Amino acid sequence: MLFWVLLFVGLGVVGLGTLAALTVRLWRQVRQLGREVSAASAKLAAVSDELQRAAPPR
């Protein structure tokens, strides 16, 4: 009986550890994606401003 309890507790701990590791990895990936999107947005805004200056007035 004690064997089964320890086995299931161990499996639960391993499962929670795996979920925690995946959560941390996903959180880091989302943060990196946010930084990349922000940088791309800034570049797009700069290019858009340059195009507005280069375009002849209407």
C-alpha cells in the first residue's frame, strides 16, 4: 500500500516539475517574441516616417 502511495506521489511531483519547466520555457519564448514584435514595430514606424517624408505632397 505504501509503495503505491509513494509511486503516485512521485509521479505527481515529476508531472508538476515537467509542467513548471514547460511553463517557464513558454514564458521566456513569449517574452522574446514580445521584444521582437516591439523591435519590428519600431522599424516599421521608422520606415513609414521615411516614406512619408520622401512622398511628394498632394
